Amino acid sequence: MGKIFNCPICNDALNSEHYCVQCDRDFDTEVIKNAEGSLTDAQIEQQDYVDVSCFYLIKQFQKAAYNGEHVAVIRDALIDVLTEFYGHSEYDIYPWLLEPEIKNTKTGQKPKKEIFVLVKMFQGMHDGIELFWDEKESEKAYKKYTGEDYPQDGDFEEIHEDFRDSIIALVEVPEQ
């Protein structure tokens, strides 16, 4: 089994030198630092810059001590605006560790496993995210949070009001 990395910008597979042909970017330094479990110094500085900027924005309106949750709300909103309206990539605004995928070197196929993702929304903001390895567990959690049965037809329009913006999705992830 070999490790492959996808480009955090366009999601195309990086070549063996960790270069994205589509984006014309080299991610070799990021991949090397990823093996150490760390971001590059420039990425850490970028994250700090965004977080401190969000904190100072809050301080302009409210004298408060640093609160990571409040900063995260402003940061997420800023990222949404910059990506949606100004075409920036989320990775360039607030970088993260690149996660390798495992590829079967004999077949060239990436093994996949489906998980269910329940994103609980409250008043338009993420209140919690839970991952489930099977639909039964996802159904139980949905019932627990909403008091209602999981929509068997996949129609989540008529769901509990706290979950009006909920998303139930299937995501393929590499087996570990």
C-alpha cells in the first residue's frame, strides 16, 4: 500500500513529487512537515494571523478575553465570505495538515469505506458533527437529537426545526 495526497485546492491527486499539475503548485514542503505532524512555519503564521485578526475584530465591539469558540465563529464566517465571494481557497486562508490516502499499489485503487456524517445545525451555526460507520448508528443519533424518526425517503425538509439546516451525507474515506 502506498500513500497518495490530494491537492487541498482542487482535490486532484498530487504526483510523486507532491506537485499539483492542475493548480501549478508544489506541496512537497507541506507533505514533509505533515510526516512530522506539523504545519510549516508559514502555515502556522497564517493561522495565527487569521485568528488574531478575528480576535481584534471582536475586541473592537466587546472587551473580552480570548475565546477560541468565538474566534472560530468569526473565522468560519470570514472563510465563507472569502471563498464564496472573492474566490480564495480555504486552504490558503486557513491551512491544515494534508492527510494521505492509502492506495493499493497492486491495483492502483484507493480502498474506500462509507461513513455517515450527521451535521447538527442550530441557528445557522455548526453545533456539532458526528461520524458513524453505519446508517443504523446515524439513525439512532438522529432520533436522539430530534425525537423524530430518520427520514426513510432521504427527504430532510420536514425535520425538527433545530435541524432545519441539517445535512446527512455519505462520505467515502480511506480504510486505515
